[in-house]
Amino acid sequence: MELQKLSRGALIAIVVTGVFLTVVTLGAVTTFQNAPSSGSVVTAVGVELYSDAGYTQNLTSVAWGNIAPGSTNTRTIYIKNTGNVPETLTMATSAWNPSNATSVLTFGWNLGSSTVLNASASTPAILTLTVAANPGSLTNFSFNITITGTQ
């Protein structure tokens, strides 16, 4: 079978089409970039939460910002025990929206499940949200974070 030469115009058309498809594919792969503006709702039980190291700005939500597939975003929050007894800190999540977001999002923090915060003490905590390399069609999400101090 004899191969035919492509004309210069046909070759240019193929290259332009290839570049276009690459750009479109790149756009499809990186569409997961924006967390919803509300981010995560944060609730404290038995302790107080702040967004600043000076413990002056109450924390009620976390905005995750742009998160690319396969990457991790972190946010530092500040926890204060305003009581007069030590509190053991725990963290839990709930109300994931959509509910299948947990299949492509991993949430955690740097404090273990038995971190004790003494009376009138405070500590920073690092919240971590990791997105799978292929998040599928997920583009927006939200979930609740509850940080509890128990005696």
C-alpha cells in the first residue's frame, strides 16, 4: 500500500486540531478548582474556634479556595479551651454535599484523637483537604466540621 503525502494545509489543520483538543482536554481535567463560596461550616462544642493567632476572629466557616486535582489545601485554625478543666479534642465531619464527595475528597487534621487541651490553653490545628487526581464530575462541595472538647 502506498502512502500519500499530506498537503501543507492538511498538516496545519491536523496540528491545529491537536492543539485545540489538548486545550479542551486540559480544561476538562482541571475543572475541579473552585470550592463553593460557603466552604465548610465549622461548629465548636466545649471549646472556641478562631481564624487568627490572636484569638480575636471567631471561626464559623472555612473557604478552601482553588484546589487542583491531585493536590492538597491546608488551613490553620486556632482552638481555645475557655473552661476550667482539660478538654480532649475530637473532630468529625458530616453532611457531605454531594454525598459521594467523600470518594474523591479526604479531610483530616494534624491533631490526634486524644489531644488534651488544658484549661484556659489554646493550640493551632491544621485542617487538610486532599482532592483525588481524578475527581470526576465533582466541581462544588460542602461539608460540616465539628470540633468537640470533652472532659
